[in-house]
Amino acid sequence: METYISMLRGINVSGKNIIKMENLKEMYASLGFKNIQTYVQSGNVIFTSENQKSKELEQAITQQIKENFDLDVPVIVFPMEKLEQIINDNPLVNDKNDNAFLHVTFLFSTPQTIDVNTFTEKKLNGEEIYFSQNVVYLYCPNGYGKTKQLFFGKKIKRGRNNKKLEIDK
């Protein structure tokens, strides 16, 4: 059995796509997962499974959410070792940055191009942003709720005029 974390996007936000965590835990159990733990109402779930393929787990969870709750919810799943690696590889951890203001956003796919100017123009004083494969590291010393970097999801998939940014692989 391997330990995994799954993150459901867009549930329990502003009163939409409501899934109670006890119902989510029951659904995970129905898929044969064990040691199921949820984190508040976030949709983040830690569990163990004999299945060793994250993509298959993502598909199974997505399909079961559709069946149980009639919601189309994007799901990311990866082994806990991957989460530990992501945390340990954070390039914004240093002596000058307060760890309380470090954030990580997970992407469903590695961006091919990124409009660098979109992000540098909107940075507030002291903010830092770093892209690495399917992860965006963000440092928001003014507070996560005040940053203007939060809406980068659509911007990194823009068309032809993007400047290329080398993604750390």
C-alpha cells in the first residue's frame, strides 16, 4: 500500500460544489482506499491504495465524484513522496523569506510557454514566483489574499505571443 494525496479543485468554494468531507471519505472508502484523512473542507484527501498509478486513481476518483455528487471536479493525485519532494525543492525557501508566506499551486499539466511580463508587471513589493513542471511556487509577504498572482492559470496557456520561460525539469 502506498500513501497518496489527492486535491479536488473547486469544491466548497463560495457555497458552490458542496461536498461534505464525511461523504467524501465514504466515497473514497467505496473505491477501496484505506486510512482516509481529509483536511477541513478543502477537498484535500490523504489515503492509501494498492494501485500504484496516479492517473488511474485520478480517473477513478473523478468518475466516482460525478456518479455520487453529479459534479465535474478536476482531481490531482500523487504519492506523498512527490509532495515531500515538492516541498524540499521549493526555490523560494531561504533566510530572507518568511515560510508563513510561501505557497504552492499545482497545475494539471506542465505549461509550454508563460507570458513572463504578465507576472512581473503584477508583482507586489517583495513577491516572488517560480514555475517548475506542474508546480508554481509563490511568495506573498503582503498576504495571499492581496497578491495579484492568483489568476495565472489561464495566463500560462495563452497563445502565440508568449515569451518562452524555461521550465525546470
